[in-house]
Amino acid sequence: MAAAQGVRLAGTPNKDAPMTEPLRRKRGGRGGNTRRSDTRAIQQLPWEMLELIDRPTEPLSEEGVRAIDGAAMRILSEIGIDFLHEGARAHLKAAGAEVEPGGVRVRFDPAMVREFTARAPSRFTITPRNPERTVTIGGRIQVNGNVASPPNYSDLEGGRRPGTRAAFRDLLRLSQYFNCIHLMSGYPVEPVDLHASVRHLDCLYDKLTLTDKVCHAYSLGVERVEDAMEMVRIAGGLTEEEFAATPRMFTNINSSSPLKHDWPMLDGAMRMAARGQMVSVTPFTLAGAMAPVTLAGAIAQQTAEALAAIVLLQAIRPGTPVVMGSFTSNVDMKSGAPAFGTPEYMRATQMSGQMARFYGLPLRASNACAANCPDAQAAWESAFSLWAVQSAHANLVYHAAGWLEGGLVASLEKFVMDCETLQQMAAYNRPIGVTEEDLAVEAIAEVGPQGHFFGVAHTQARYETAFYAPFLSDWRNFETWAESGAVRTPERANAIARKILAEFEPPALAEDRREALADFVARRKAEGGAPTDF
Amino acid sequence: MAAAQGVRLAGTPNKDAPMTEPLRRKRGGRGGNTRRSDTRAIQQLPWEMLELIDRPTEPLSEEGVRAIDGAAMRILSEIGIDFLHEGARAHLKAAGAEVEPGGVRVRFDPAMVREFTARAPSRFTITPRNPERTVTIGGRIQVNGNVASPPNYSDLEGGRRPGTRAAFRDLLRLSQYFNCIHLMSGYPVEPVDLHASVRHLDCLYDKLTLTDKVCHAYSLGVERVEDAMEMVRIAGGLTEEEFAATPRMFTNINSSSPLKHDWPMLDGAMRMAARGQMVSVTPFTLAGAMAPVTLAGAIAQQTAEALAAIVLLQAIRPGTPVVMGSFTSNVDMKSGAPAFGTPEYMRATQMSGQMARFYGLPLRASNACAANCPDAQAAWESAFSLWAVQSAHANLVYHAAGWLEGGLVASLEKFVMDCETLQQMAAYNRPIGVTEEDLAVEAIAEVGPQGHFFGVAHTQARYETAFYAPFLSDWRNFETWAESGAVRTPERANAIARKILAEFEPPALAEDRREALADFVARRKAEGGAPTDF
């Protein structure tokens, strides 16, 4: 071992160990030098989907789950859901639902809901253009997507401002760089400097060239979703048959709560389902505003709204991969503003997990917060959200990195901070060994009451990998930290983001596919893109 | 209802609802005005012990628990523990332990460990001078104590500096004020401007006059612990028999890991046990430094060290209320500094919970972090620690509010921030209703697809109490927050602390008891206090 490496306790400066520098010690028994190249911005965990090892937290009893299911079935059968899409109503009518004559209201027999819901797979994969980035949705697997759809962007240099393509691309690069981000969800920031008619073309081009992870399409009108599917097909070098044979991408739709599915979302979801692509259905059920003020009532309504769309998608194509989305939270009853990362948000997410498992569906939830800047409030709200998605066994974590202000801004620094805590969640899910070697009684006997564990073979054989090593936390003592400028978390996160962006190299993409993508974008732009009156 | 109160979504300023102002609406059905006096610094939750409603998280299988128990028994029987106290060794020898002739090493037969450990109650109460502040230790109850023993204090006005009696008193006032702080543990900051020989007298006087919650005594030599017990007896107006009849206070001792119990801690614990007072035994088992680098090994050693002292205390007085303490965390293997709020800390705490329940003992753990300032890192580390104590079913949460820098500083702002998250943990543990009324199908039918829930009776009857209302989080939209100065969490926490301190009124204490306490302090000071060479 490196003789200079003793164990120092708090109060002893150690200026030789800057936070982001990889370990420089030789690994005993290998003889190799594990020193990493200085061009690596940070030491991060490898690409790996998170497998949750704890039991889910279940605030509802079995009877409670059945009571919410019963309420959801009453909502679906007695009250009904408005479908503002003629084709959707036709599909549902053909499938046996009761469509109000001349109206938009659809009522569902509970037996029909169960029959169609049962067609949905409880676990499936999505394969992007780089098959090594295939993700599994379902079971005990949890995958993370970047923050989606904020209109604003912020970083420490420029403050808060409307999103641009430059910011959009930077956030794509971070999403590609961090292994704890498993898929690309909606635009990490809305690039409002791109005209809405062609924005989706440039954005998809950027996504498919700057990243090789699973892609998302917005369900905002016919052209956008069709263009997105076509571009994903081109980037993957797939025939139409290959594209439709297995999930390659996904969309997320929101109901217009209470009790309504709008045309653009339905239309996009139906097009995706028809070609076998994944749809996440996420009701926008803020308790006290668009849903009952009681959590049980809000989750019953969320469940009903989600199942209504899921039945439609299963009617269109049995076996369509779908995800039940939970976005239920409370509103601040003083201001009406949505709140996130609250105790109620946690419980709603866990209850949603119970309902999703009851129907055999994967769950989507979010790493959300209400704070206006990446300070302590943002951190505790996001930490509470992360414990919610962890304990709920959410399969798809939307907005996993970068979200601030209830989703109104994408923060560069928050993105990096969230990746730190996402990595910690991954480390938390490492199984704990209890072999004879792990129990270490021999090592304890060897050290005895006068000794120290750092020097013994048991420690030396394990110390490099025994503990999770954060890339963002500063664990130096106060004096060292203060002498080096007392740099706080957001400033450290900013420096890391800049280093990552400076070093970023896009993933490989065959030149012919890149050209085909560019040609497609050029052609569709020449045709005028998509209508902007959605 | 107040007609002006519509629901506003994010993006709409609401300047009429400053964060710390209580709700001003009339409560429907009561007719009374619930407006609170403006002299109330914040709206906080009532005094109430937390009852945990989730199952504990159990990273170890049943076999894993037995394996760690087996390793602990091997440590106790084969390796042994050093007891640097002749009286302790004599007690243990009389109880059947094997004391090394002429030495300090004590070995324990596993059957003897089980027999004596079984004498400890799994649940008990501690009654302070105000019986309304009685706390329960054990079962599913969780109680919180203030940060204990940092040498330094920090606030935004004065920065970081050595602790003083003035800072000590301010932190006592906050500990008394916040209902989520259930008991007073060690000094919230070490008042180094008081001479060490008499510090305990002034500190206990301050504690017993500025607060009426359960008190702690340091086990740092004969005089300190005896003086503390006497002062608690005087403040409670108790006879010696009454004092010794039921737990009135507590001490916490740490083993000098690895495998050693030192004289001052043992002596204090033995004196407390002899008079029926509670002792928490917390080994200082940082994995990789004073304990094995493997979590299973560190917890085995922690368990052995804790049980060794618990056997001693049960030998001295069967039924002595004891708590098994967990402080196991990892060290930063780059610098040797202890880390807290890490994935390993969480798992170690949960494993400790499993071991404590295996032996039928209450568990102590901590709300710890390593960060140097109350920023995002501090918040996520503390949030992770809080989820550790929650999911481990810790009964006594040490350092629940105010801890920073691995315990080297007590932060005024962090204290208030922690109380916010402690309140959120309490709200998280409210049971969730699933009655017909909670399911709200009628309200959903009433609102229908075009409506909004704020106006309906179902919401109006519940909105004031439906959701937890934070006192520190700022949920206003960005524009309003920015216009009002973009005040961040620590600055908001500081303002709240100052308001609380300005309004603070000490709890009632009969004048004769106060005088008796003052007389005792004066007499003991005249006698010279306590030796300072411990």
C-alpha cells in the first residue's frame, strides 16, 4: 500500500485529496496502477440499471388497495371519462365501453377494464439505437430519465432565462454522460429559440446524435410523433417491421384532470401503441385542485384516469407496453402552487406503487421539488422524492436530474447534484454480505483493543471498493474547505458540469445514418414541419 | 369560505401569503376565527411523540441477523472487551464473566450475555421535571434530541467560532421551543467560556431553567454525573426514592472502539444505572478505522461492544433502562474523515435496528452529516440520515437538529432546517384514511370533467388540515420569491431562529426549586466543582 496513506480523522487537513480526483493507490494483489486519466471529469458508477433490494413501503393495507380499486372502478363505470378524440371513442366502443351518444363521455364496465388491463406486460425492454443502452421497465428495476419540458433554464453564470438550443444540447450531453441517467425523456429544456413548427426535428436530431440512449416523443399532434418515430427508426437502421417488433422509444401522456383525455395526447399515444411503442399515462391529479383533497380520493381518480387510457391502448394493440404514471401531490393551500417532495407526495407515490402492482403494471414517478434555487430546500425535497420513488418501487423515474421550481426551470447545477444522489441510491441498493469474511472476526481479533483497522489485510483488500465515493460531496474538514475557498455545493456542481461539457464526446453513430437523419430533417423542414396550433 | 381564495398554480404571484403566516381563513362548521396571534414565530406541529407506521427496512435476512449475533458472541467470548474500571470488572466477575487475572480483558459466555441482556426493558418512559414532557423509549415510538457536544457554534451573523454560554443558551431555547425536539441530549454546543470544573453546574442550571424536557448527564467523572442527578432531582422536587423509582434522565456512553470501555464513561453509566436512570451505549465503530471495513463486521463489533456494557449495567441493577446505540458509518478512504448520511450509514443504521430488535432493546441513531455549511449537501446527507433512522425504527434520534461538519459545529440555521424536516417526518407518519369519505367518489362526480376541486364542500371541510404546512420551505413562485429578495433557506432559517429567540419565554419552574438549584450550584462552585483531569 502507499505508505503515506494513513487514516486521518476530522480536524486533520488533507490537502492531497481533492474531491474529484480518483484514488491513486495501487490495488493490492493486482499490481496494476489504477490511476485514471486526468481527462476524466469525475469518477462515476458504471452504466447499470438499479435493482431495488428492499421491500416496497406499503401505506395501504390489502383492503385499502381494494377500496381504491373499487373507487376507481366506480369512477370508470358510474362517472366516466371524457375522451376528446373520435377515433379513441370508436376504439373504446368497439371494445365494449359505453360511449355517450353524441357526447365524449366514456363509461367502462369493471370487468372490461380488468380484461384489457391484463393484456399489458408487467415487464418489458426498450431498445435504443445503441442496444447496449437497452433498458428494462418493470419488476424491481428502476431507471432514470432526465428532467423534461421546463420552459426555462438556469446556470450560475447566466441565471434564469428561457431555454435555448444551446442549453438543450448541454443538458443532453450531461444526460448522455451520466451513467445514472438511463434514458432521455422529454426535452430537458424547451428550446424556445427554435420555431415550434420545426423544433421537434432539430431536437430529435440533437438527441439522436448527442446521445445513444432510449428516446422520447412528445404526443403533440400527428406530425411530431410520426416524425419522431421515423427518426428513431432511421437512427437505429431499422426496417419498419424491426421498429414495430419491439419497443424502441416511448411517449408520456397526461390526462387533463379531472376525468379528461385531450386530443393531442390521445392521438400521439394511439399512434405509438399502433406501432408497439411504450406509452406512460400520467394523470395530473394535484390533490385539492384537479383531484380530491384526500390522498385516497386523488389516487382513486389518478388510477381511473390512467386505466381508461390504458384500456384504450390495449384495445388498439394488445400487449402495448404501458406504464402507470403517478404525479399526485398536494398543492400549497395558501397559494395554490403545487408542492413536491412533501410527506403527501411520498405517500401518494407509495400508494400509486401499490395500485400499479395490483394491476400488474410498471410505475412511473418523479424526482420533483418546489424550491426556487438549488439550495437546502431543493435538496431535502428532492431527497424525499427519491425516497418516495425508491420505497414505492417506481420503475421509471421521470425528472430524475435537473428539476427545480415545480418543473418550471431546468438547472445545470441541480442536474449534477441529482446525479450525485442518484448514484447514492444505486450504492444503497448494493447487497450486504454476511459471509465469514464479511463478519471479520479474525480481523477484529488481529487488531485487538489497541489497534487500528486501516493497516490490516482485511481492510487493505477491500478499502478501494468498500464504500461509495461521491464525486460532488466535499468531505474535507472545515479548515481545508475554508482555505480552498469555502466552495458550496452548487458552485462545485457547476465546475463539474463545465468539465464534463468541455470533455464531452458524442457517442458513435454511423455516418450514413447521421446523413439520413439530416436529410429527413431537411426534407421535413422544407415541407413546413408541424402545425403550431395544437 | 373566503371568496378571494382561489387556487393559483405556479407562475401566479401570491404576495398575500408570506411563508410563516398562519392561515387566516375561517374554519367552516366551527364559526370561530382560527387566526393566530402575530407574536407566534411560526406555526409548528403540536408536542407529540412520533409513532412509526411503516414496517422497518431490513437489509439482513433472518440468517444474516443470526450470523452477526454469532460473530458478536465470538467477539465477546473469544476475544473479549477491555474494561478500564476495576469496579466494573468486579461486577462482571461476580456475574459470571471471565476476567483476565491481573488484566482488564473480560470475556463473556454467550448464555450469560443473553441472560443479562434479557433483563433490560424493551420499552420504558423517562419523566422530566414537567411530567407532560414524559417520553417513551421503545416500540414504534421515535423521539428526537438536539445536537450534542460540538465544540464550535455557527450562525450567519458571526460565522463559525468556539461555543459560548450565550450560544449554548440560544440552542437550549430552540430545543425547548420546537415540539419536534423531545428531549435535551448533551450540550448543544460546548460553552468553552465556562471553566471546565464548573461548566456542568452552569449548564445543568441553564438546562433545567430554560427547558422542561428530559435531561442528559455527561459521564465524565464522579462529580459531574452525581451533580447532574442531584440537580435533576431538585428541579423535579423529588425525594431520592422518587428519583430512583423511575427513569428521570439519561446518559450516553461511547466505547473506545475497538473493544474497550474507558473509566469515565463506565463510572458514570454505573452510577446512573445504580439509581435506575437510562444509559445509552453507543460504540464508536467507524468502518475502516475503528471497526472492520465491512458493514457486517462493523455491526458485529458494535453489537459486541454495546452488549458488553449492557450486561454490566444489568448486573448492577436488573431492569436498568438501556438503549443500544448505533454510530457505525464509513470513513472517507481518501482522507480518513468520517462520513455521514451515506448509503453505508443508512444500511448500518438499519442493520443496527435489526440487531436491537433481535435483543429486545431500543435503538439510538443520529441525524448526522459531513457537510461544512448548511447547503444542499448538508440537506441531502441529513435527509438520508433521517430516512435511515425512520426505516431502521430508531427509538432515540440523537443530534436530530443542528449538527454539521461531522459534529464539530452546531449551526443555528441547520437547527431550524432540521426541525422543518423532522416535522415532515412526523407528517409522513400520519395514517392514511380510506373510508368512503376519503375515497371521495361523490366529490369526483360533483366536480366532473369541467370543474375544480377547490370550491366543493369535500375540499372546504378538509383543506386547512389536509396537508402538512411547512414553516421554512418557500413555495412561492420564482418571480415572487425573486422580488422579495431571493432569500435562500439558511437566511430564512436564521430569521425564524431570531424571531423564536426574541419571543422565547422559559417554561414555568417553581421559585423554590429554582432557588434550590441556584443554591446547589453556588455551593458546589464554592467546593471547587469537578476535577478537570478526566
